[in-house]
Amino acid sequence: MSELITLVVILVIVALVASFADYDSTDDAVNKERSGLSLFIDYGTGLHYIKAGGWFNGTLMPRLDANGKHIREGDL
């Protein structure tokens, strides 16, 4: 039972810390809503990808520059 209480306390602390995280330019800081976008970099190729939506059912798409070229680490 004490393990369950410890787990609940840890989850509450993590939720509180996450709720005070800074908003970035893709978020709606006024209404306190997150955009749901995450940046992933393939460190083997250096290519950038943007994840939209949830962790398990989201969409992964290439991050493109203004010319439609896939952004590679070091191009920015």
C-alpha cells in the first residue's frame, strides 16, 4: 500500500512541475494550451522531424525549410 501512495505522490509532483513549464512560440500562452508539437532529430542522419498529436497516435512529419527541403542538423 505504501508503494501505491509513493507512486501517487510522485505522479502529482510530476504533474505540478509540468504545469508550470514555460510555453514556447507554438503554444497559446494566453489560454494556457499546448500546441502538442515536439521536435525529434535523427542523430544518425541529422534530419529533423516534427511530431504532432499524442505519443502513440500522433503524426511524424519532416521539418522543412522555406524551399521545401528537409532540414538537417547544422543547416539552421
